[in-house]
Amino acid sequence: MWSMELLSQLENKDVINICTGTKLGFITDLEIDICTGRICTIIVCGSKNGILSIFCDEIIYDIPWKCIRRIGSDAILVDVDIDSVER
């Protein structure tokens, strides 16, 4: 059962890829289907060297909503192939 979350709450959670166990970064934006009102994609900003840049000039991931496996209190677990979601 899904409960309500604010974007500001989602932005503070680590996004972790369960395939590799690596932290991808944090949500910086969302793509929303304006006809249905549903979230299609989360935009995640991270860094290839593990250090998050304040301006996200390192790496951006476009992760489809269907790839989210769990939203917890501290993290969002996703199941993705990194090469297919990296910009």
C-alpha cells in the first residue's frame, strides 16, 4: 500500500540500485504525465567518483517509475541497468 510523500521528502533519500548495491545519488526532478497525473520518471543526480556535486555536473540518471522497488524512510531502492538509464 502506497502512502503520500512530498517531493521534498523524496529528495532527501538516497537512491540505491539493488542490482549492484551502489548509491546512485538523490532525486532532483520528476517527469509527470500531465494527462494522467502519474510520475513517469525520477531524475537522479549523482557522481561517477562518489562525490556529489552541488550542481550535478557529473552524471544524471533517468529512472522509470516502474523500476522503483521500495521507498523506505531513508532510501529509494531501484532495479536498473545503469547503462540504460544514464544520460
